[in-house]
Amino acid sequence: MSNDIRIKRGLTLRLKGEAEKTLVDAPRSKTYAIKPPDFHAVVPKMVVKEGAKVQAGDELFFSKYTGEVRFTSPVSGTLKEIVRGEKRRILEVVIEADASDSFKDFGTMDPLSADADAVKNRILESGSWAFINQRPYDIPADPKDTPKAIFVSAMNTAPLSGDVEFILKDRQEAFQAGLDALTRLTPGKVHVSVDGKGTGVFNNVKNVELHKVTGPHPAANVGVQIHHIDPVNIGERVWTVKPEDVANIGDLFLKGKFTPVRTIAVCGSKAKDRKYFRTRIGAPVADFIGTIDEKNVRVISGDVLTGQAVNSKQYLGFFPNELTLIPEGNQYRMFGWLPFTYNNIPSNSRTSLSWMFSKKKFEVNTNLHGEERALVVTGEMEEVMPMDIYPMQLIKACMAANIEAMENLGIYEVAPEDFALVDYVNTSKIEAQEIIRLGLDLMITEVG
């Protein structure tokens, strides 16, 4: 039996360029890369050098402060390059792939009958622990902690986001095996949230508590679901895993191999080949976008609200299931500040008549339509925040680095993605996600 959760506050942005429900295997790339900056608060320590041969599942680097957490190669090949930035910070670990993969054999295991410590060690040694994040702070989970619960959001509500049911329709056995493994990591429950209006692909999952969620974005955000199911209090930990990564963990136990599959929905109004591509984590962006005018097209690894801008010479991020292409915001509107003048963008404000066209899909660009200004207008952030917190006051507390106020206002419950719509609707044009991220980093430093 499932529990129903209905989210009322939020905003669904209907954009042009949705990916067709066609799944193809992407051609094998010449190189793949793991990017340590994808794992917030992780300081990487390399264990292999340039020129070394690696198998899929061999350790590349580990976390300096939690040495048990290893990060492994998604493919077999040769470590081609360690790309460094300022202060020798490691930005990318690039692997030149073999023609076909050879895998490090971890051995098969039934997670339900195995010892809990054996299940945890198998996930750690294979590099699959990188799939597990923790709340609070939205950082990689510490294996020394014991979470009170684990959450999996098997749905998406972000604009143009990949359809989870479509992505996992042929990986149900692996998904269940991954859930079985997760149940061994917590004395509490594993919560799986699914689309209440979906096709029911996940209705038969076992050993978990199922929740059917309906409502506008950000209903699918795992933070919103945690808030409505089992909120995080001071001193508590919960872990989160993305649905495709649950299946990747399941394959580890079923096949004994680290197989970091990533299904990418290529979408957006400027995307030429809008479909789903099944590839490996860390594939090159150029493999999916074709030839484009990069001066006038923004390429985003992720969705338009929370993704990172990339170019054709870079690699996909570790976690996103989307590659979104939209027009650059380099075409400015004359008298764009006048109300009721331009109605071709989705808006939460009634100064634009676009609110009258509830079923229309819009083509958007990256133009901010204004510069950063004072926080004056109140009430607009609360309209899109389906959590019992005060978003404007929390943002101000983070800007002032007021730790006590941040705690009282709910900093432990949020992640930057929960403020993505705040970024979109607030008239002050502040970077709310960046402010919340800095606030969380301060809490890690001062509170731990």
C-alpha cells in the first residue's frame, strides 16, 4: 500500500524541446572523465598516475577526509590526463577507453541474505558509494554515519527532465536489487517516491515504503519529500540516492561488476537529436550535441534550473540525466521592463499575459531580464516553496552568516536545488542557490 502526498505550492514550467521516448545506445567514446568537483566537499587523493592501465571498477582516487570512500573508473583503458586548475585542484581525471571493457570482478552477492557490513564494504570498494548523498548539507554520505532513513525520488518534475519510468523500464530487477542493498544500510525505512500520475512501473517494488506524489515542481525534489515524510532534525542524517544509481548499485550485486550506466535525455529547443541515449558516466558532451553555434546556444549538463553550463570540449556531469540546449540570452528586448509587452516566456507574475496560456510550451533563453537588486518584494518566494520554511529570511540569514538564525529557519532541511524556482521567480535576481550553498558550507565548517 502506498502513501499519497499532494504538493500544492510550486511552478511547472512548460518548455519546448522535450526528448522523444526513443532509447538508443550511444557509440563508445574515445575518452571518459570523472570530475571531482561533482562531489561537493570531497578533496581527492589520487592513487594512480598518468599512463596507468585501469579496469572498469579500479580505484582512481579517494576522499582525503573519508578515506573509505573510493571513486573508480567507469571504463577500462589508460589514465590519459589529470586536469588541474588553480592551486593544483583536480578538475578532471580523463580515461582513454579501450575498444571494449574489462571489469574488476567484485563477485555476486544477495544483499538480503548477506551481512550488513559486507553489503556496505562491497558498495565502498566498488566505488558505488559515490552514488549516495546525505542530508543535511547535500554532500557525499559518510560511511561512518548511520542514517535514520534513505530516500529515493523515482520521478522528475523539473523542466524537460528525463522520464524516470522510461529510463528504468528495462532495469526493474537491478532497481529492486539496489533497493534491497539500501535496506541493509539503515535501521530505518527506505522511502521510494513515485509519480502519482505515472504508469505504475514502480508499484511492485518490495521492502520499501512507497509514496505517490503529485503536484508542480519541485514536488520531485527529494528534499521536499523528506520534509513531508520524515524531516531532518539537528544531529540526524538521511541518505539519498538517484533512481538510476539504485539500479547501478543493483547491477553490482547481480553481476559483480561496477557498471555506471547513465541514460541522457538530450532536450531543449536548440537540440537537434532529441532522444534518450544510454552511455557511461563521464561521456564527452560532443558525442550528443552535434555541430552547434556555441556562441548562441547554451549547453547545460542537467536541467535548466539546476544544471551546469558546459561546452563541447567538456564531459557530462556525474549525476544529471539531461543534456539541455537552449538559446543564449544575448538578444536584449527593447523596453523589456514594460508590463504586458512581452508574453512569450513563462512567468509567475501577472504582469506577463503568459499565465493565461496554461498549456502552451515556451522557448526560453538564459537572459536574466534585469540586474541584481535589493530584496524588496515579499511573498513571491513563498509561492513556489512547498516546505514549511521562510525562504527569504533563510537567504538573508545565510548572507549575514548568522548560524543561529540559519538553524532556526531550517537550513538542515534544504539543498540548493530546493531554491531553483526561487532563483527563477524572485524579482531581485539574486543567486539563491549559490547563497544557500555557501550557507551550507558554513554550517559544515562551524557545526559539522
